Amino acid sequence: MDKTYSPDAIERRIYDAWEQAGYFKPAGKGDSYCIMIPPPNVTGSLHMGHAFQHTLMDTLTRYKRMDGYNTLWQVGSDHAGIATQMVVERKLAAEGGPTRHELGRDGFIDKVWQWKAESGGTITKQMRRLGDSVDWDRERFTMDEGLSDAVQEVFVRLFEDGLIYRGKRLVNWDPKLKTAISDLEVENKESKGKIWHLRYPLADGATTADGKNYIIVATTRPETMLGDACVAVHPKDERYHALHGKFIELPLVNRRIPIIADDYVDQDFGSGCVKITPAHDFNDYEVGKKHNMPLINVLSDEAFILTRPEVFNSQGEEIELENIEIPEDFQGLERFAARKAIVDAFAAADLLDKIEEHDNKVPYGDRSGVVIEPFLTDQWYVRVAPLAKTATEAVENGDIQFVPKQYENMYFSWMRDIQDWCISRQLWWGHRIPAWYDEQGNVFVGRSEAEVRSKHDFGDRKLTQDNDVLDTWFSSALWTFSTLGWPKETEDLKTFHPTDVLVTGFDIIFFWVARMIMMTMHFIKDENGKPQVPFKTVYVTGLIRDENGDKMSKSKGNVIDPLDMIDGISLDDLLAKRTANMMQDKLAEKITKRTQKEFPSGISAHGTDALRFTLAALASTGRDINWDMKRLEGYRNFCNKLWNASRFVLMNTEEFDCGFGEQNELELSLADEWIIERMNQTVAQFRAALDNYRFDHAANIAYEFTWNQFCDWYLELTKPVFASGSEAQQRGTRNTLVLVLEQLLRLLHPIMPFITEEIWQRVAPIAGIDTQGVDRTSIMTQPYPQAAAATYVTASEDMEWIKQVIVAVRTIRAEMDLSPNQSLTVLIEGADDTVTRRVEQNSAFIKALAKLDALSFLATGEEAPASATALVGRVELHIPMAGLIDKDAELARLDKAIQKAQADFDRVQGKLSNENFVSRAPADVIEKEREKMDGFQATLQQLAQQREKIAAI
């Protein structure tokens, strides 16, 4: 092995070898175990969230694969309708090519497929860099032929079951992209805005309780008043009792609208009067539908004021309404220009009561960056309530379990108040809705136009396919079964469905997890006709945040690319990446300063294994994670520690007799027996942690054993054997070194696949494992370590006692400021038979590791000379100090240290005794000062004890 661990030199080479050898494929034997990857967007690239979740999925997959399961980690990507269409349109514009509309639908779709072939595989290349052991031969895409067939089949069957319908309802509308979007694609941003208080004149001479001939409504969107259908007041609001059923003369448009009573109104907010615009507000839509109000749409699909409103009843049918004209001054205005014009018109008419500054949350499209409008359009919907009932029961009865369990409550709250799902999008890239219209507008659904014609005996009657495509969440809702070949009854579907665990974020429990459960249980049944769940466990991860707990975002300049942490990046390149395409110079400057402070020398290379181990160690169940570069550096050191320990093992075993094939004749030391038992305990603990999805516990268990027990203790304990042990003893220690290291590498492999493979290839032949042949054997194909019954029952207790002795001597050495190379004598007082046996059998270990000249027992009643003393259980260890230190110099040094510690203590105590300081200082500052005082007090006690020991010499 190379002297220095260099991940870049091994990782790509090893991954290519794995993939070429087909190690990621299911074994075809054993119980099945399947994980479905949440399909990343085809436009995407690997970010910290991906790296985190993929690490956990790969850890589980490798663990189960080695444990003998027929394991499949199904890979694939999502066609990402809006994102992909935007990417390709921008590419066409940058190249000076034709626009989407100039190309036409078919021509544009060809361009998208061309883009995918050339540039759509970025994230899959990055996944390989992360070590993802997915079966690449089974890679799926939500727009591939098989998945498209599944989407079409599901749509047709749901329509035939009466669960899909077309209707006119309010949706989130992106005026720039001119499509409906999901709630997940809406980003609510804090914005400094205004509330306009408008006077609405009362009709027919009506007045309020205080004699006014108008009421006041407040709005953040004055332009929507052109579509007001009524004004609502609370039924119990005495100020407006007399106005129930009366009318308003709606300003500017001169249309009479009623005053209704509804407990939706908060009578204590503002004037207690609310304008209701059912076609332009989600809450107003529900109120309007309840009171059978007309839906008056005043905006175009690009958010410009219409020449004439569109009016519909609550069933979405177009109706006629008197006095529905829009004043000419507002016609054709962009919505925000219309807002200004309408406010000005109210002011000119003396109907603008007041304007207030207002902090408001404004919805923006996460792709287009424009303000989203609630918009009344014809869309396709899934009637999900019947599906939700079955899906809810699956979690209630434990067929599906959430980890952590509290996320079940989030799931239930959504499912028990579920609304119909808008599944259509006004895009070109996506699964085109399999519905056709005749010239009278009648709709017919089928798997193809030919099927529709045949079914309805249309002959050559003109039919036009629906232009809309399906929401990408529709196809991804079928992911667990469509990727396995459904609607065909494939062997893969029988073998791997239901899948075992889904690893996902809490933010898509409704958008994806719930919909997968609903769709799967509707379409997939077992041999008894019982609905089949898509997965048995949902493991919910938190978000990866920056070190301050802030969400990572490009605008904040705190995004860290996982590949930069793996391969390293210079400061200049990091700055160029973070400030690329920044339109605002001030923002770019702010990000530059932050980056220079955070990474003054760029980011050094840490390797994939260090990153994966860090992510696993931080994976506290269900909680958000604050990223910590220091932890990453620490686990890079851990990789070095494992590498160097393995080199030590190889140097002491590769060219020597390690006793394989003759274990019964091996002579094992106490240290050998102890490390075998500690390894066995570690295997049991590590397995339990992974089985319970406690990746953080698993990482900590592995770290503690590897660094502290194996490297720091056991390797040191082998040195006396190699220095002076018999050949039989050395053979036993070599055998143990190889067996424990080989087992440890298999234990660590799921989290740290590359370094463990590289080392294992050197260690395995020494352990008698054949790694040659036609198909070079990999650590991936080896059995995962199993916990065995204890063999060396007393070894653990004996060794732990000896370790305490060594630590006690080292502590005294440090307290007395003695050189590590200074040989000492230890006298043992109060030894019983067990202690005597331990010392006599293992004195060589104790002397070597504690650097002792002599180790002996005090006779009963014998008094120890002036010594430094430590307790180990009931036994006293005495180290005679005469001649080892300059007593007077040491006392002077300690007095000076005591004086300083006392001054520090007095200073902080004085501050905390100052009532003025305590009353004004923040609680966290006071707490820190108290912690300081406790620390100085502990230091004083320790120094006093040391002085007492020295003075007694």
C-alpha cells in the first residue's frame, strides 16, 4: 500500500471496476430488498440534499447486499417538465435558434430529447462519484416508453373509474410560463408592500350603524376589485346587521354587488368588511362557491386586464351577467400597472380612505421568478378522497411506518383534509394527456386515438388531442411499480414489490409519498386482492443547512457543492461558481466576502468516504443538520487513521506466518482475546443501529472502535508481542490482526466503500480469501459480519482493568509534567487474587505501554514511599517521586498557576456579583460567565491536589 492515503487515486478506478463487474445487480437469490431512488430532475446536479440521502440509501443497500439479500437499488430520473422546457428554450435563445413556437410542438420535443442525450446525464455521472451502487442497467426515465405506457394506463383506468375529471377551478398560475403549477413550485417571499383601504359606496340609500353611506374594505391587490362578486361581513358583527342582503355600488365599474354574512370574516381585523373576488383568491373562491356567487375573471393568462371579463357559475359554466364591462382606461394594462391606475382612480374619486405599509408574503414561481396569480382555468383533476382513505388506513394499521414516527401526524393531517389534485400543465414537455375532443368539444379518453375511434365508431371524424401534459408528480407517483415493468406482470414486480424503505425529505410527504401510496394501493393488489403498499418504511430526513443553521441557497452564497468537498476547489474557482450569473453587483460582492472569510484557501480535497462518513455521523433522525466542515476534516483524518493502521497490519503480516488453517493451535494474548470480543460487540451494536436507521449511532460506534480500541489500544498492545513474544504468540497476534481488520473493513464498507475495498484487496489474501480468478472478488460480495456468542468471557474485564492502570500512570505522568520517555516504578497496594493474576499474566503489556522499569506489589502493612497515587477500583498505584522531579521548582510553578487561576476566578465572580451587570446582560452572556467560573474553580481544585502530592514527597 502507498504510504499516503490518496482518495483521488483509488475512487474512480474502483467504481469503474465495480460497475463493469456487475456487482450492483441483484444476486438473484435470497430474500428481496429494494430501495427506489427519489428520481432527481434530469436538469439537476448533485447537491448536499442528494449527497445526504444517497449516502443513507447506499449504506442500506450495501449492508443488505452483503447480508445475503437479493438487493436492488432502482435508479432513474424525472423529466422535470417546467425546468427542462425552460433549459431547452434558453439554450435555443442563446444559440440564436428558432423559438419553441417557431419549431412547433414536435420539433421542440425533438430538441428536448437531443438535449437530454447530450447534457441530461450530469447528475448520474456525479452519483457515480458518490459511490452509488445502483443497478445502472435498469436505469429508468419518467418519459421512457415503458413508464409512458404506465402513465397512460393509469390515466385511462382512473378516468373509467370516475376518479379523473375535467373542470374549471382556481389554480396557482404562472403568468410568465402560462401554466398551472403545484404548491411546491410556489415560493412565498417576505415583501414590503401596502394595504389600500378603499371606500365602497352603499346602494339604495343604505347607511352603516354610525350613519356612513359607505363601508371600507382593505386589500393588498386593488386590481382584483374589478372582479369583486360581493362584500362579506361577520354574521355577529352588530355594526353591519342592517346591511345583510343590501348592495354595494362597486366603484369604477358601477356594478351592484351584494353584502353577505359569513363567519369566514374576522370582525376584529380592519373594518370587518372583506371584498370577495372568487376568481382571483383561493379563500374567496370557497366563500363564493358557498354563497353561489359568480366567478368574474378579469385577467388574461399573461396577467393583463381583459377587455371584457369572463363570468362563470360555481360549476364552472359560462354565464351572462349585466353591467360587467371593464372601464376602457384599465383594459389591456399589465396587472401592476392596473393596480396603480385603479388606486389613482379611487383617489381621484375621493374613495381612497388610507394606505398602510404592510409586510406581506408574496407567492413567486420558483422557476420563472414572477408573482403567481390564483387563476380560473380548465384543468384535469384526480378525485383523491377515495384513494386517500385506503392510503390513510395503511399507515394507521402499521403496514407503512414512518421513521421518525411523528411524521405520521403530518401525513394524517394532509390526508384527512385532502383536496382534489390538479394534474394538468400547460406545457409541451411531458406526458400528453390521452384525451381527444371532437368539433363540438366533447371529450373522449383512451390509450390512443385509434382506440378512441374504434371504441366510439368515429371513423374519420375529426379529433384533436388535448394540448396539456400531466404534472410530473403524476408519473413519479407510479414510481415504485412502473419502474418494475407494470402494467405487465413482470418477474421484477413479483420479486421486488412492495419495496422496503423510502428515504425522502419531509417537504414532499404529501406531493410524492402520499400520492405513491394512493396510486400503488389502487392499482397493485396481492394474490388475495389486498391493496399492496409501495414500501414498508418511510425514513424521513431533515434538511442540510449551513453552519449557522440557515438554509443553503445561491442568493445567500452559502451553498457547498459535495463534489467540491470530495475533489477540492480553489478559492478563485469557488468564487466564480458562487457568483456566476449574478445580476446584482452588491449581492456578488457580499457573497465574495463571505466565501473569502469561510474558505480563504478554497476547499481541500477530502475524498468520498470522508464526506459519506460525515453525512452518516450527522444523520440525527428527522432533524435538520447544520453542516460542519470541522467534522469533515476530522473524518478525513479518520480515513488516514484507518489507512495507516492497515499499513501497520500489512507490514507485520504480509511476509509472515499468520496461522490460518490452524486456529486451534494459536496462542492468543489477552489483548488478542479482548479485541476479538470488542469487535464482536461492535458488530452487534452497529447492526442494531443500521436496522433502526440510526446512521449517526452506527458511525459513532464504528469510529470509537476503529480509532480508540483498534488503532490506539490494540495496535499498541501488539508491539510488545512482536518485540519479545514467542513465535507462537506472534503467530496468534498476526492472525488476530488480520481477522479483526478484515472484519472491520467489511463492517465499515457500507458507509466507506472505496477505502475499505482498496485495503481489503490487500488484506483478504492474507486471510485466505481468493481475490483472483475470472471475476475478481470484491468486498461487496463478501458476507456482512455477524455477531457471535462470546468466546473469551474474562478477557474484556481483564483488559479494561489493565487499560485503566495504563491510563492512570499516563495521567500521573502528565500531572507531574514527567517526560513520556521517563521510566517509572509502580508499586501496587491492595491487590486481591484477580488483580495479582492480571498483573502477573500481563506485566509485559503494562510495562511496555506505561513505560515502566518495574511493576511490583507492596506487602501487607508495607508503607509506600512518598509517591504520586492513583486508584484503579480498590487498588492503589504508587509511583515514587524521589529523584524524578525538582520539588521546589515544581511547587513554585504550581503556586504561580494557582495564583493565576485564583485571579481569573475572582474576576468572573466579581462580575457575577455585580447586580448592575447581571440585570443588564443577556441570559446567554451570564450563562457563559458562570461556565467560566465553574471551569476556573475546577482548575483550582486540580492544581491544589497536585500541589498537595508534590509537597508530600
